[in-house]
Amino acid sequence: MGLYGLIWYKSLPVYAKWCSDHSWLFHVCQFNNDHEIAIKIEHAALKPKRLHDRAIMDVVQEIFDSKAELRAINRVRMLHGVVPDNVFLSRAQFGGSRNDFLWPAKHHVSSSDYTTWSKAVEFVFAGTNQTLTTPLGSWLVDCDRQWIGEWDWFVTFDRESFYFRSFDTEWYQY
Amino acid sequence: MNEPQGVLQGNAAGPTIWSTISSFIFKILQGKGFSDRFCSAKGFSDRFCSAISNVFLLVGFAFVDDCDLIQSGQDPHEVAASMQTVIREWIDLMEVSGGALETKKSYWYLMDYEWVHGKWKAVNADTGDFEIIVRSVDNEDVVLTRLDRDEELEMLDIWIVPSGENKGMIAEMRDKALNWGARVRLGKASASDSLAALYTTISMKLKYPPLAALTLTAKECTYIMAPAIKAALPRAGFSGSVSCVFRHAPNQGFSLNVMDLYSTMGTTRTALLVHHC
């Protein structure tokens, strides 16, 4: 999806412009959207790491309206595992890392996708010398393990047992 | 002469016994490295590691005598060769446990993915003259039939096709509804029995595939359910073309409470999602 926060609170018509629609999850969200069903599930979510950080798809969807362009940008974004808007991808591949996520999905990206991406970058880094118009502020450092308090499924290191945390004090073993 | 083997046909403990045996077979195959790794974005190294990272190792899936084995990789030749090895191992392990592979009912697919404008499309992978050869019950080498990406195969009452087409499954579900409807029309069930049968037999049967394996549109759901509804409602004293509001609304609203396949699919999946997140 490429946005910060939980998918349940996002507007489907917005992210449907660039997300693939073949997944089970997408169809559930579509069904809920069509029937005005709201679900509230609290769990770990991607968050901004610095003040004024914005998700790249959040920024580009304000600039681009075409589904084809948004999808092209999203493909490049997914290939490189980029979420925030302050990572500049040009001819040299970005080698840095802003988080420790290991994105498993790779996507096929064509040269025209990179052309669209370059165009998006021109808009996103609209300041002097391709800088952000609103510079990033201080780091909003989370504890690296904060997400674990919101996660319910765990497996032991030897992979012999699977655990589900129903409540803070109630666990199920499988 | 061969000694009698197995747990006898119709043994109620059969599925459980096979589940235990097949679990060991899968574990052995996994131990030999024949598994596909499913991973996700977030990992954590401590006494527990997160269930979402590198936790899911899948060799295949099986129920009773139905079994699917999976291999994946970057090169079609390597994948095909790997599958050949897995099947040999599988047959060896089956023999040890008193089973055998039914070669006439076994097939294989080899899929590759082509990207067109950023979207993948399943295509048949090219491996030249490669064939998967297995040992039959009669100890002869048999070439397994390779299926095309559009050819559907039934597993656990669900028609699966690598290209992702639902047409076969929809036709199958519609046939079930048609046959059921014909039996209701010809039978002598009372009004209440025909409604009860609609709730408890065909509706239950038709709601299983969408929950398990495929996603249907509202139009497809209506198309599938129509023959059953049109047969059962007149038998129960209602018009077959009664308003869908009256038909699907719950009993508390003095309505018929007939299952709406599309709503059931959506609400059940939502409940599953809420439970698992």
C-alpha cells in the first residue's frame, strides 16, 4: 500500500488506484468498503521515523491522478522497499536503510516505470537543488521492539511450537 | 503373498492415522531441504522469533489420499529436476509406510511468470523434453502427465488451475446447485423440509469453496445459487423470484434467511481477518 498507518483506516478508493487487486486481503477490504463495514484491529503499523516524514505514495497521489503513473511509481517503490518520501532513487541504487524490514516481494519494473519515478521525484523534491520543501525534523525514535507488544503470533526459535496471544495473560499453544 | 496392509477401507480413524503418517513424511522431506520458504517483512531474533519472518516452510499439502507437492526456484530446469527428486523421495517414503503413488491420477504443472506492464501472468515453463518419471505400483517406470496452465484439477472438492481462472469451479458449483434443485423439484419434501434442506445441505456445500480457495463476484454468486433457490422456495410455498431483501434478511425480520453467498464470503473473511490480526 505504501502508506503509514493501518490499512483498515485508509480509504480504499485512494489506494486502489495503485494497489494490485488480486489478493485475498484486497477483496476483504473492498467488500467492507462496499458495505460500509469498518473494522478496528490494533496491531503494529509503519510509522514516520522523523518529524515531517510522509509516505511517498501519500505525496505522489496528491500530484498524480493517473492510475498507470501511480502504479509505475508504486512498482519502483516496492522493488526498492521504500516507504518514506525522503529517499532519492536515481540511476544509482539506494543502498541505505531506514528500517530493518526485509521486504519479500519483488516486482517487475520497466524503464518507463523509472522515467515516471524520476518525474515523481522532481515533484517530491521540489526545493532548491532537489531538496524537500519542508525539511525533515528530529528523529522520532521508537524502541525497535515496540511492535512486539502489538503482535499476536509467535513461534519458538526451534519452530516446534506456535503461540497465539489472545490477551496479555492468555496464550494458546499449537 | 502380500500380507494385508492398511487400516481397512471405511475405518473412521483412517484420516487421523494418515494425517500422522503424512506429517512424518512431510517432516522428513522438509528436513532434506525440499520446502518453499514463505517470509515476510519483519524479523526478530530472541527466544521467540516473529511468526511473520521466515517461519513458513511448505513442502506441500495433503488430505486423506489427495496430495500436492510444491517446488519453486529461478530456473525451470532446476525446479523440474528438484520436483523429480521430491517425488522419488515421496514414493520411497510411501512404500515404507505401506502406500503407493497412483500414477494414473497424478499430474504435474510447471509454471513460469511473465510480466506484462507490471502485472504477472502465469505461463507454461519451457523445459524442452524433460519428463517426470515415477515408479508405479507394478515397479515400472511411468511418465507422469504434465498439465497445461489452463487445465483444471480437482483437489479437496475444489477445482484449482494455475492460471487463476475460476470458470471451472463456478461451472462445478452451478452444476451442484442445478442437480440439487432438480432433486428437490422431483422429490416429495414438505415445505419446511425443503427450506431446511436449502439451509443445511446445498448452502453449506456451496459456501465452502469461496471460503477456502477462490474469490467470487456478487454476480457469480447469484448465478451459482439461483437454481437451488428457484427450486426450494416454490416447494416451500414462496415465489422463486421473491425480492432478495425478503429472501436473505434474517428470520427476526420475518424473512427467509436464505444464505447470500457473496455476503457470507465477505463477512466470514472479515471475521477471519479480525481473529487472526
